[in-house]
Amino acid sequence: MESSEEPSGQQMEEERVLEAAEKWAAPAAWRTSACELSAMPGLDSTPVSIEQLLLTTPPLTGETYTARRHWSRRAASPRQPISAGHGEDFFELLCARAAAGSRTRSGGCGVASGAANMNSFLAGAVACALVLSVQGFYTTGDDVIELNPSTFHREVIQSDSLWFVEFYAPWCGHCQRLTADWKKVATALKGIVKVGAVDADQHKSLGSQYGIRGFPTIKIFGANKNKPEDYQGGRTSQAIVDAAMNALRSLVKDRLGGKSGGSDHSRQSGGGSKKDVMELTDDNFDQTVLNSEDVWMVEFFAPWCGHCKNLEPEWAAAATDIKEQTKGKVRLGAVDATVHQGLASRYGIRGFPTIKIFRKGEDPEDYDGGRSRSDIVARALDLFSENAPPPELLEILNEDILKKTCDDYQLCIIAVLPHILDTGASGRNGYLEVMLKMAEKYKKKMWGWLWTEAGAQMELESSLGIGGFGYPAMAAINARKMKFALLKGSFSETGIHEFLRDLSVGRGSTAPVGGGALPKINTVAPWDGKDGELPTEDDIDLSDVELDDLGKDEL
């Protein structure tokens, strides 16, 4: 197997490298003669630091020292001395960064080793400076799918397909030699195995995310997309196609055996789905978030960030819960801050992940709560309750009202109040006021609230075991499970609060709804808000009735 070439300064301090590269790529530096170079101090084996090297005047052209290998493999400080003979990587860095006087990548730098003489280095420098830049290896006409940070997750991670992905750098000679074979592989496997490519020199976040240390690196994204395997075989099209078919057979065998062959995304999300997280961009952010009447919780992330990866399944699962429990009034979104840098800059994003809360017409607020699914849901429900009106308290007038309320909400709280003749309007309004206060107190629970008059819905009372006496009464119904719980305490703020609090934490006894379904509901007229009136009886004239005769007849 061919050796991999080291990437050009992927982990170096960006500004320092660019500054040095621009300085060293000046025309005067390229015209420096071999005699002048050999006469300059510091070109023997005397150790110098990276910082000294960067600041050398007149500028060197990459003579004998490097940053990358010493830094990345020994975790050296920029001021720590490095030894001679490591000039190759640093020289490549300068070629890649500054040959065209900008951040354009240059291709095919034929660099002598650090042990070669100065003339070889100078010749390599001039050749590298004159080489044309390379923008990329693949076009839309190829069967190779070009991937970037904004498409990688959607195309690869959320896919059920088997993927072979090449991470390359345009300046890398081994990558250039692999290009033709990689195109052949993509064509041969079209419709069978997905073949992609990532310019990891341009998209460093993806290279860092998958630990790319050399080019080209080929990774296999199979059943578990979050744990890709390294391809270790030959670099010919035949060898890669053979490896792809073996990987495909293994994937199919696992699926036949009952193992998951998909992206495994839904399990990682704890039952949530990424579809409930809105992908936000520079183009859609203002219209989607800032102009929305809904409350938004937005995560700013970087694909290479470990904490972001840990948050992703929690964020997706929370999004699904929140969508259901707030009826879409609180929404979750995500911004890839490495791609949409304008948004990250606008909101001062300095670390990942950063979560901000957006309400229409207000400045964004930092979210500083926990990162678990339950923590995120709890904060979202608080946001919802802060902005939501109190829930309606509805009288059960027909079957539709009961069914819609109990079907739409996790629980429906039903009160059966005494007949209006027993309490009068003031007494009934007192009971309704207690219910309204409890509905406000528990509005973040998103429960439905209903009431009916005793005797109006006898089948409902029977199915809940209320049975025609003991009014006022209250029951909480879970229509999905067809179970209910009865209020055992007093019909007061304290008694109802204790009842609902126990329900909230899963305490209290439950029973199945009688008949296993919601009962038939009578259609009744709504209460007019007035006191009840006894029915009037017709007056009977008894003047013509002979009571004596009536008694005889009865005898």
C-alpha cells in the first residue's frame, strides 16, 4: 500500500501560517540565490524555534525546518526548538498556501527531503511557485459525489446506503494518482455503493472530525455511520471494488441476521428524528426564525466538535418531544457555524455548541441549562408556558368536544359538577374558578380541561366509576392507554394540586376506562350562566271532582 502524505498545516495556527506563507512567498524571496541562502545563518543543524523561523529576516523559503510533524506528533510549543532536517512539510505548507499569492492550493509539489542540499530546495521552490493551482478532482459529470460540511450529514450519516469516501487534498501527489481509479470505482458501483470525495484541505472541519492525518484516506461508512472503518487495501480500482463488494455482502448478512443496516440515527436520538430539527442557513434564518411567531431554540455547532456530537441525539429527541407537547409553538433548529459563518459572526459565537433562544422582536437569549433531552424539553416547556395563553375550560356539549380534547392531549381533566339547582350560579362559578386556576398552574403540561353537569352524561360518569353521587368529582383520562385516575381529596386548589402533582410524577392509582373506549356522549345545550329554575307545573282545578265518589270507585 502506498504511503500517505501529511496534510499541509491542518493543525497549525491559521493566522501565523498565512502571515508567514505570504511573507515567504514574496517575489524577492523566490529570487534569492542559492549562494545567498547557503550564506544565511541558521541553515546548519543548530536548533531554532518555529517562531524564530517564522520571523527570520530576510525571509527563508522553507529551507530546513518544519512545524507540522514536530507540533502534531510531539505537541511542541511554537517557541520550542526543533531539529534540522524537517523542512519538507513546512515547505509544502508554503507551496500550498502561497504559491499564487493567496490561499489557493497548489498541486504536485515535488519537494526534496530535509536532508537534501539547498540547491534542491531552491529548485523545488521555484517549480512549486510556477505550478498551476488545482481547484478539485471531480466534476458534476463524474459519478463521484463531492461532499462538504453542509451535505455530509444528510447524504452519508442519515443514509442507509454503504459509502466509500475519499478524503483528499488537491496538492497531494498520491491523491492525484488515485483520481482516475476513484472515478472508475464510482462508475462500477453506481446504484450499488455510494462513492464520495471530500476536499479535506478546503473542508478542514470534516477532516478533523474523522481524524484525517494523511492523504488520501479512504473511509467506509457502513451499518454504524458514526464509526466508519479505515480502508486498508490497495489503491487500484479493482482492489477497491472488491473491498466494496465484500463490505456490501457483510452488510446484507448483518441485515438478514436482524442487525440494523441503517444509519442507526433514530436509536441514537432516543426515539427522536432529525427531521424535527430545522436546518438553518444564512439564506433562511431571518424568515424562518426572526419573523416567526413561534419561540426558537437554535444550536450553533461545528461538525468536528465532540460536545456537538454528544448533543446531537439529545437535541433530535428533544425536538420531537417539544413539537408534540407545544403543538409546534416552540421549535428547535441547528446552524453549522463552520459553513454559515455570517450567522455565527452576527450572534458572537465563540464556542461550540452554543444554544440561543429567539423570540420575535426581542434580543436573543443564551441558553445555559443542561444538555440532556429532559433538560432541553423542560426549558422549552417553560418558554411555551411563558408565552402561551391559559388553556380553555370547555363544557362537554357533544361527542366531538370530548374526543378531540382527549385525543389531542396527553391527559384530559374532567370535572363533574353538581346540578345547577344544588349550587346556583355562584356555586358553579366557584368550582369553575378553581379549575381555571389549576389549568393556569399546569398549563405547561399541555392537558385538556373539560367539565359537565351531574346527570348530563351518565354513561361517562359510569365509565369513570363516579356513579351518580359524590359531586363535585374529577377524573384524569389518558385516552391513549384508556386509563383514568380519580380525585380522592377535596375539590379545592390544595386537593386538586396534590392530585395533579401525583399524576405528574407517576404516582396514584389508575383503572381502565369502563368498556375500554370513550363512552357515548349526549348532545346538550350549553349552560347560560344563570341560576337554575325548577320546572313549572300546570295548575289543576279540583272544584268539579267529587272526592266521595272517587273514594267509592277506588274501593
